[in-house]
Amino acid sequence: MAKAGPKPVFTLLVEVGRAEGDGGPVAAPVRPRLCYAAGVDEAEAVRETVAVLKQADLSPLEVTGQGSLEEREASGEAIHPEQRALMHRALEENAVIVALVEPFDD
């Protein structure tokens, strides 16, 4: 029987809409969140990320998968050391790491 390795860590871009009482700026109805989450597959990482954001009283609208670390490297994408550190943290802590919070400007 093959030994199971660590779960891959996926990079997800989540668009979050306004939720009542969220304290967000009125002029920014949709805000992106760049998240890192481990999962047996991307679908599991998405489910976990959406659940965590909902627990934080946020309203996830759309999730776009950017791929796992291995997939991103295989496509030739350069991964910044800070991103690698956040991915490692997501794996070690079995957590969803929210790394970027910026409002979209019209």
C-alpha cells in the first residue's frame, strides 16, 4: 500500500460580497481574498475556505482556483518566498490562510 503524502495546498481567489454588519466600506461592494488552503483536492480546499469565511460573517460570492503549489510550479509560475511560507503555514496548521484583502475600485 502506498504511503499517503501531505495534502496539497491550493491558492484560491475568493470574491466576497457585503454582509450586514461586516464593517466594510460602503464604496467597496465586492472584495477579493487571496487564500491558501490544504485539501485532498481543490474542491475540499474550496469547501473549507468558504466555510471559514462564512464563520467570519463574510459572504463568499465566487471562488477561482489558482491551482496547487505543484501545479503552479509546473506551469512555470514563480512563487514568492512569502507565498511559500503562507502555504506551509496552511499545511502545518491545517488552516485557511487569508493573505490579501483589498477592495476593488470601479
